[in-house]
Amino acid sequence: MYKLFFRLFFTRMDPEQAHHLAFRWIRLAARVPVLRTFLAAALAPRYKELRTEAFGLRMHGPFGLAAGFDKNAVAIDGMAMLGFDHVEIGTVTGEPQPGNPRKRLFRLVQDRALINRMGFNNDGSAAVAARLHARVPVFRTVVGVNIGKTKVVPEAEAAADYVKSTERLARHADYLAVNVSSPNTPGLRNLQATESLRPLLTAVREAADRTVTDRRVPLLVKIAPDLADEDVDAVADLAVELGLDGIIATNTTIAREGLKSPARLTGETGGLSGAPLKERSLEVLRRLYARVGDRITLVGVGGVENAEDAWQRILAGATLVQGYSAFVYEGPFYARAVHKGLAARLNASPYATLAEAVGADTRKAAV
């Protein structure tokens, strides 16, 4: 039903316009008590065997919504209603910014992919913090807050910009994710170099600790799939050294190899997400787990289209898995199908719990 609707209706619309329309419907549905209860019952069934704990947080399951869909924390309950076990909002920057000029979002239907060069369009950390403070939750869900650098802030002043967002947002976040890997903010990926990343993450950790004194706010970093293997290892080692709580692998890619879509689409600049990212994201995840084991929680994202993809991420080492682009193609039953398939795979596996399955394949390969 949704795929027919997508083909006949959404594909005829500008992708960003279609996103805003679908987003509006989700938000409206979540505001109607009877409707949201019905939709949650249909789209978000719970499986006890999928209950997950990550960096001290308990979740209904391991599958969440990646950053980028709800940039301004306006539809957290709507996304929980659709079955996502955690919702990562953002990317939020220190100051509000409109992002890059339109047209900036492109569908590669033949590749089940998206290219975006949104440029961190968001309301800014002060506005998002006020919205989170005023929020009265309808559904229990974990809320991650993804923070990035304001475009006009020089690279040398990036840490102060991240600290500003941290001071405003940390108290409202179940976890914080530092985004240094979007290809759409000039110079941002330079911050992944360990000599730049170490002082930045240290500053954010200190800001979170002095802002929120009654609990420890988990801190994660999100990395690019385009890092060389030795740089992935360096980030992993740094994360252990600094006592980070997690690494999110991975963000979008600037690579374009093997795409089937027309050149007028594949030639667009920006970050590529969706199915073509699947293999490299999985490779990075395996490499990270082989390096850090269970000392750090890993979040697998990139090309997660179905339950099998999510299961492969877990076996590779991910405690949590996220999706975004496939949601555009699969529609409102996306999270439900992933949960149902994960429960079936776990029950058919030799593992008693989901936690026991985390990293199982990577450990076997290392023997």
C-alpha cells in the first residue's frame, strides 16, 4: 500500500517537500489521543526478547531513528508512535541556520538511496533546548541529541561552539552525539583527526559534566564511512582513552561507486545514504568492534533496510541500530518489520539474549 502511494504520489513531489508533508502527518497523528494509541498498537508492538540496555539506558528494543529526520525535536512522540526505540534529534548547531540553498535533497530510487546537502538547517540550540524543556512526553522513548558546528564558526573555534550547544542541551538529552562527519559543513570532517578530536570531545565532556551534576550524560561521536582504516582505529583508540560511551558508525558518504541512478542525480554533491552505504558501514562497524570490544557501545547505521541488515549489524558488534533513508522507501511499517524480523532471528539463533548476539560474528572471525 505505502509503496504504491510512494510511487504514485511522493515520487512526483520534491523530496524535501514530501518530507515536510509526511512529517506534518506524523506530528498531527501523534496529537490525537485515540489515533496515536491505535497507531502505536499497530506499528510499535513490543517484544520482550528485544529489550536493550545501552550506556545505562533501558530501551524497548535496539532500533532507533538516526539524526537528520527530526532536526528540531518537534516529532519525538510521533516517531516513537511509529515504533522507533530511540530517537536521535538534530543535528543541532550552536546558532540557528537555514542550511544550504535548495534544491538540496535528492532521491536515487533505483539505488534506494538519498543524497543530501542540507547543511545542518535547524532552529539552533537555544530554541531546541526550550522545546525539549517544554515537552510533555506521551510515549516513553530515549532521546539522543546530535550536535554539530555552526557553519560560520571558524574551525579553530569549533570546540566553543559545541560547548555552547552542550551547555544548552545536555540536561534534556538521554545521550549526546557529537557530529564531526557530515560532508555538508566546510571543514567539519577535519575535526575527525585525533589531534582536533581529542580537545573537542574533552571540552564537550567537561561541559556536560558541569551542566548536569545529578547524572552522567552519555557521550558518543559519529564518524564518516570515508575514513581510512587506520583513522577508524585511531578514533576507536581515542574513544577508549577518553572514556566515551559510544561510537556511531557511520554518517553519509561522499563516494559514488556502483550507483545505477542517472548521472544527473549521482553527480549531485552532498552525502549519500541508504543501500549503497551498507557494506562500508558494516566494515567500519566490524573494525571498530574488533578494536574496542565491549568497552564502548557501538551504534550501527547506514544502509539498514530490513531486519536482516539490523541483525547483521548486531552480530558485527552494534548494540543499537539506526535507520533513516529506508524509512523514506518503506514507510510507516518500517520499524515494525525490523522488530518482528529481529525477534524471529534471535529466537532461531543460538543466543539466549540480544546482548549475547552483539559482536558474535566478529568474535568468531577473530578466532
